[in-house]
Amino acid sequence: MKFYSIVLLVLVTVLPYVYGATVTSLSEGILKYEEVSNKAKLQPYCDETSQLWHIGYGHNCNTGCKTNTKCTKDKKVNNVKVNNKFTASSAQKLLDNDVQSHVKCVTDMKFTNLNNYRKSVLVAMSYQLGCDALNKNWPNFIKNVKNSNWKQAVYEMKHNSKGGKSKWYEQTPGRVDRLGCIMEKFSCKNSNDSACVKKVVKDCKITGYNW
């Protein structure tokens, strides 16, 4: 999914610095970032990578670009329409629904060893790849995350079962590199450890934030 992804997905690692301590949850952080940084697309558009129709802040309507239905049969889209027209408000509501569902996806996986920084990587993967795909297609990655084998987890993000590059890594290598770096190095226990956070931000080449 082609979706402002690098900055959105990494945002939650630096929330306290960007938006202050009042923004505490992963979903609030992603929503806040999208509202102030990106413009929603109010007409369906074809995502080049997935060849599926998308709308708003990268919502996947799960209909192929070769069809004419676009997003009209998507129940989520229909439920947030305002006066039968998809508006900026509709896009915001849809984003809220989507983010909440992906946070829930990661929560339901019952990891007990993740800080919010590493959890943000899982939410990011769920948002981009889909919750079902994350659960079904990445068993070795999930196993290594649960065992806190961070380096091997990152290897699994980048490689397929035959040792070649994963399709995800081939499509968005910069994004996967950055998320993998966060997964491996973000051992900071909390956002108050500014020295730790800043070191990882530097090591992982996370740029564009006002420190």
C-alpha cells in the first residue's frame, strides 16, 4: 500500500517530543499526524503496488482497479459518508476506524515483551500488509518477536522462506529498513529516556521532526 508510510509508521516512536505528553496512545498519535501532515484523497485512486482501489488516508477498499465498483461497495466507506459525499470528515472517521482496528490486531496477538516503539512497528505492518496477512504469512517473524530475538525478527522482515528478499522488502526497502532498525534497536524503556530515543532516531535515520 502506497501510503505516506515511512513517516506515519515511525511517528509513534517520537510522539512525546512532537506532540507532547498528552498524546499517549498509538492510535491518537497516528491520527494526529495524519490530520496535520497529509491531505486526504476524497476520490478513489488506484494503488500502483496492490492494484486495488484506495480512498482517504490510504484506506484499502479491497476491489481491483480493473473493476468499476471502486469503493462504492465498501461498507466502511459507506458508513462514514456525509450527505452521500465522501468528505475530509469522512476520511478522518475512516482513518480513525482503520487505525483502531490495527491497534486491536496487534493487541490481540498478545505480545508481552513489546515497548510502544516496537509495538508501533507491528501496527505499521498490520496497517500496510493487513491484519490477516500479518498473522498468517509471517509466522517466523512473529515467533522471533515473541522470543525477543530482534535481529532475527528483522531478518524475517526482509527475507522470504528461500532466503531471498521478501516481496514487502522489494516493494518498499527504505520503509522496511527503517522499521527494522526500530525493531532491533529501540530498547528504550520509555519516552523520557531522551538520550536513548535520540540515539536510535539518529541510527535509524529518522528525519523530519522538530526536536
